[in-house]
Amino acid sequence: MNIEQALNEALGVKTGGNVPLAEGLPATVGVLGGGRMGAGIAHGFLTRGAKVVVVERDAEAAQGARGRVASSVEASLERGTVQGSAEDYLERFATSVDYADFAFCDLVVEAVPEDAELKTAALAAVEQQISPHAFLATNTSSLSVSGLGASLARPEQFLGLHFFNPVPASTLIEVVVAERTADETLAAARRWVEALGKTAVVVRDAPGFASSRLGVAIALEAMRMVEEGVASAEDIDNAMVLGYKHPTGPLRTTDIVGLDVRLGIAEYLHATLGERFAPPQILRDKVANGELGRKSGKGFYDWS
């Protein structure tokens, strides 16, 4: 029994039984990669009534993805942001190690690590499995969406959907329009974002888009200030939280996102936009020492 049969047998209806499908949302969504971001994306579609399958590289990674999604759903139930029971949601969720299980999806979102070669290869492999009517999206936070889609057979059905971490709490999705994205694809993406209960910010494909470009610029300057002894990480963050009403400061946000992720984005922006995005030595040193932020227990803050 394949994933589609298993899901349909468990559900019987596309609406997801006790959880109605939000108007405008694809009925069945695939997510490639079940790490923190991929699990968050799966959670978003799942809790709005879609059937979701996450495809991972191996059985161990797939099991980890299932655990992350289940924990996220349970946390939402405890907070009261979704109603029902965990079973109402998880009976419509599956994990797999086979790209062929994307064949029945209306939309597939790629959420593998921020590496251009890896993403390009992954997107091409997914496109070979999905139906001609299906849409394909990348969750890249900075890479050229047009570049990632250059070798696709149907680039008009491809665009960027940049979700923000943590996905369940974030109310923003950056919709990135590639050079060959069709107007119909953009219109569909706007409907998906609205159905997810979030706000779309539509940007033209450019290095760093809008959010990463601005966010990284502030974060890099904050790092330079720590490096120069201007102020502590905590005081710099408090200045932005209290003075500019940021929900978290740039350095705490960097710890949450991951210093390695921020370094990768900064290096890409440095190469494409120039010296103003040159990564400070403090960032390079911390990444080299394994201080990656919350996920490693230490970054600009101690998370242990």
C-alpha cells in the first residue's frame, strides 16, 4: 500500500474528517525534508486541514520528522491555537523515503539545507515524480529562485515560499516570484498563504529577497558591535526589542535561526551584493567552534 492509499484509507474524505480543509489550500501537500523548517511547514498545512507527506533521506530521518511534527501539533493543542485531538491531525500525516510518494500531491515544498547544488538536484528529482498540474516551491531564504528553477521542465509552476522560523508562530510568508513564474502560480500562492492564516509579502527574485537581506544586514552589524566591544549581545538585543519593538533582538534571532545558516546566507550575499555583507570574524569563529546557537547549546547566548 502506498502513501496515498494509506492516507485515503485512514481518512476516507479529502476534508480531513474532523478538520475541514481551509478554503484555497491544496488538499494534499508534500514537504521534502523534515528538519525544523520542514516539520514546521508540514505542521502549518496539516493543522489547516490538508493531508501531508514528508519525504526524508532515510528511515531514521523520517522517524525524526514524524516526532517533530507530532510534538508541534501537540504543542499547538496545548496552547489552544488548534482544536480537536492529535489523532485528528496525525491520521492525515505520513512520512516516506520515496520521492514517488509525491505523485499525488497538489503542491510540494522543498525544505532541504541551504545549498544551491543540493536544492537544484532535489527540485529536479521531485519534478520528475509530481503530476503535470502540481506546483513546486522552494523554502530557500536567500538563494536565487530563478537559478534553482532554471533546469525545471515547468518553471512557470515554480516559485519561492520562504517560511519563517518557528513556522507555527510566524504570521509571515515571503512569496518570491522567479523570472518564469506564471501569474496563475502567484495567485495560487497568495491563496495558500491566506488559507494558512498568514500574510504574504511578494518580492521579486533578488539576492536575500527582502527579509533575509534586511535581517542579515542588522545581524551582521550587531555581531561587529559585539566583536568591537561596543556592548554585550544582551544589551544590543534589548536596544532593538525595547527601542524598535523587535520581538527578539538580532543576535538572539541568529541563535534561533542557527549561526551556520546565517553564515551561509551572509557568504552568498557577500558574493552577490558586495562587501557590506562580509561575515565578521566572530561569526566565522563561532561556527568553526561548533557554536551554532540554540541547536548546539551555545551561540551568542548559552542555551544549555
